[in-house]
Amino acid sequence: MTSQLARDLQTVTLYERLGGAAGIRRIVDGAVAAHMDNPLIGHRFAPYADLPERVEEIKWHTCDFFAAGSGGPDDYRGRSMADAHRGMEIDAAEYDAACDDILGTMKALNYDAPARGEVGEILKSLKPEITHQ
């Protein structure tokens, strides 16, 4: 017979396993820093290096999207991924580099392999929308 605690643990959302809003913010902060230093995609973030308010806005939208997509309590009300990235001509290699930054940040923050795997699957599902392929 399964205990109530075991059943409760099976229903914990990815959002909760990531540490809620604070955990997602740590991931986003680390990933954006990695993006800015990434030789393949850093040029996309370079124009914002001296605009901390714009970087903060990007982080806020990313946290909001990430929270909603991982089972957080609020609905995402921003633009679709296709609309948010329209005209940017992001290719598959750039997208993969961004995903590697996110998953690498999660590994550095000691998230377990199952959580990283779930985030990886979410990222994989978004690729066609963002690369417009």
C-alpha cells in the first residue's frame, strides 16, 4: 500500500521541484549570464549589456514563462514563443547553445537529472516555435 507521503511526492510539480519562483529565478539569472558569455549567442545579448533594465525585463518574462510551463500557480500572459522570437532568425545551433546554457546552469545549481531531463524535453518541444522550422 502506498503511503500518503509517497502519493504526495508523486504529484509534486516540476515548478515545486525547481524551487518555485526563487529557484526559477536562479536558473534564469545563471542562464542569461551564460548566454551573454556564450561565443555562439552572446552577440544577441551584447546590445543589452549596458541596459540592465532591459535585461531585467527579459529575465522577468522568462521567469514568468518558465514558471507557468513547469506547473506554477500563475498563467503566462506574455507573447507566444513564436511571436517573441519572430524575425530574430535563430538557427538550430544557436537554439541548442541556449538550451545547453540552461541545462548547464541547472547542473551547476545541483538540480537532479530527472528535473534537467524534464526541462530539456520542454526546451526540445519549443524549438520549432523559436527557430521557425
